[in-house]
Amino acid sequence: MGVQEIKSEIESLSSEERRQLSAFLVTLRHKELAEYRSAIAKKIDDVNPENWLSLEEYDQRVAS
């Protein structure tokens, strides 16, 4: 099922069903953000200099 088909199905839902769907999607988004924050926190807390980027490496990654 494609996104356009999903959108069409959503249009046929009642307002209560759309509210429930919206709440579900927000919950999924918060879960994704929590996992992302956890992964970033691990990188920030890494005290091993071997895993750090030099300024040159950072510039190369940002520029690409």
C-alpha cells in the first residue's frame, strides 16, 4: 500500500479514529526521538579520544 492510498483511507476515518491515529503517530515519533537521543548521548559521553573526530574530519563530513 502506497502513501497516497493510506492518505485516502485516513480521509474516510471518523474524527475520533483520526484523533487516535494522530496520537499513535506522535507516540511513534517520540519513541524514535528517544532512541536517537540515547545514541547521541552515548557518543557525547565517549571519553576515548580515538573515537573523536578532528576538526578536519568534521569539516569533511559536514561539507559532503
